[in-house]
Amino acid sequence: MEIISQNNTATNTYAIDVKFSAEEFEAAINAVYNRQKSRIAIPGFRKGKATRKIIESHYGENVFYEDAVNSLYSDNIEEIIDKTGLEVVDIENTQVTDVSRDNGVSLKADIITKPDVEISDYKGLSVKKTVKTVTDEAIDEEINKMRERVGRIVTVEGRAVQDGDTAVIDFEGFMDGVAFEGGKGEKFPLEIGSHSFIAGFEEQIVGKNAGDEFDVNVTFPEDYQAENLAGKPAVFKCKLHEIKAMDIPELNDDFVKDVSEKDTVDELKGEIKEKLAAQYATEADDQADSDLMDAMIGNMKAEIPQVMYERRIDEIAREWSARTRIDIKDYLKYTGMTMAQFRANFKDAAKRQVELRLCLEKIAELENVEITADDISKEYDNLAEEYKIDVENVKAAISEKTLISDLKIEKALDIVKDSANIEEVTE
């Protein structure tokens, strides 16, 4: 295989012409023949017994050409990339320009490369770290969550429905006096204030008592999914069977002993205050880091190929599918979402991640960051410990080249963070 020409045709784009010799093409054809001969039927021959010459005479000399060309390309793509000496992010517009047994195979393609990156003032960046103060209201909110978690639903008697109650109702919807499909339910538990029904529905149940029968008048939203109902008024005939509410335990020392390892309310509040302070500190650190990265990206200049963003969206989508264990095609079918809409969810994250990595790769280059054999060994050991698998399995999954690249990114990030001016302020 030989690269005949390589020319810079546009920003981050090179046109290449590649040549495979007649001998290489012949070897590829023969390999395809050996793979496929057992599936090829020729009159008078059992499958797998017809010679290559007989098959070519029956189906045409070029019967194996397409698969042989594809095989040459796929088997040699890494060598092609290496021979260009370029940092390749994608190969586009691949075309076969000549195929013959005498001349071999010629093809051309466009190589998309990583952009040239310029970055300045990445040391000494200034950001503010805003740390929230733990308030009594925040502590009370956490305690109320604890009380709600151990609360129980009870039937309420002797009063009308209030906001926050669960009303158990029968309902049936009518439009112009005619019941419509999908508008009926029996003994449905509706949480008042959840806004899970049409706007205005839940509010009309407030003040009603168990046993009441009443009408609820609403208008469907203009963008309602059922077109025959969208924007139209309707009447729901309802019956309230019972009212349920959350019975939340009183806040006292007995409650504290039941739900925690503390003995008193004051001790529990102190523990919650410490946890919230640690949480707020972590959130402040994370936000300061994010602001620092944004400031660094703002000092970068680069014409980034769109394909780099698209490739990162591909990776994020695959990670989402693996994490949620949901097949993307199934998700689109169930939600009615298009692939373009699904990918748009990851657009901003992909853009930031690509730009951040390009920044840090350039900083690592400018700072002459080096990764030692000891660094590599320790990182493999750390990953093996983190994922509870054998270190050899980690090495099989993550190449040393990839690991070195990631470690350089981490060291570049440390350089930026260690030199930053972070002003801490209290909210």
C-alpha cells in the first residue's frame, strides 16, 4: 500500500490518493474467494468445490472485486492513517478511482484532522468560589424530608379537601354532552397540587367533601396530544370517595432516635448542618472548577471540525444507553422523539467536552508534560481497584496510548488549577 499524494485542501482537511498494488489486490480477491466459496452454488458442483476460475467464469471476472476492495480498505485503514502522519479524526468521501487486476486498486479520500490550537493566559486565571451558608431553613427542610419519608397515608374524616391531599375520585369527561375516549377513571388517587391533570382540574376539587358529586369544567391545552380535544372545553363529572393525607410524625427526641443515631433534636440538627456544609463546599468547588474551565476555553482559538462534536455526541449517546440499559431505537419509538431531537440533548455537553480536551492537550504540549512508566503502572492499578477487576483486563480494555493521553490531560488540568486565583465568597 502506498500513499501517492497528500494535499492540504482546506482547513483541517487533506486529500489523499492511495494505491494498492496488483499483488495486494490479487491476495485480497483470493482471500474473499476462500471465505465465500462454501456459499456459492455452481451447477454441476457441490458448494465449496468449484474453483475460483470456474466461479469467475460463471458470475464474471469481477465477482469478488467489491468485497476485495472493501477488505483492502478496512484491513489497512490504520496503516493509511499512520502513513499520513496526521492527527486524524475522520475520513470522508472515500471513492474508488480505479480497479483492475493489472493495476491494482486506487482510491481517494478526504482526511479530517485535529485543528491547530492556540491558547494564552491559562495560568493565573481568576474565578470566584461562592459557598452557601447553611441556614436554619435549609436544616428544617432536610428534617421535614426525613419526617415525610417515614410518614404514612391515612384517610381523613371531618374536613374538606386541601392542597396536598390525595383525593380518591371517579371521573368521566364529556364534550358537548358526549363522553370521549380516555376520559374515564374509577377510584383514581389524585394528589392535589401535583398538576398531573389538566390545568384547573385539581383546584376545583379543593373544598369538596367525601361523598360529594360535582362537575369540573376545564379547557384542554391547544397543544394537547389528542387533536380532537386540543383547545376545546370539557366537563368532567366526578365523585369524591375519600380523602387521604400524609400523617407526618412530630419532631421530637423520640422521632430523632427512631430515624438516626442521635438522641436529641439539637444533635440531629448539628449533624445535618455539618452534612449540608460539606455538600455546599463540594458544590462550590465543582462550580469554581467549571467556571475555571470556561475561562480557559474562552482563551482558546481553534477552527474545530464539526465531525469532532458529532463523534463526541455518538460517544455520549452510547454511554447513556449503557448506563440506562435502554436501546436508543426503543427509546425513540416509545417517546416519539426523532434521532435529531435525541442527539440535540447532548449537543452542549459534547461541544464543551471537545473544546476542554483540546485546550488541555495543547497545555500539556506547551508544558512538556511527561508520563512515566510508574505513572502508567499506578493508573492501571488504580483502575483495576476501582472497577474490581484484574489489571490485565484493564490493560486489554484501555490501550497504553489512550491511558497516556488521559494522564497528560489530568496533569495539564492540575497545572491550570494550581496556578488559579480563587476568591472565596459567602452567599
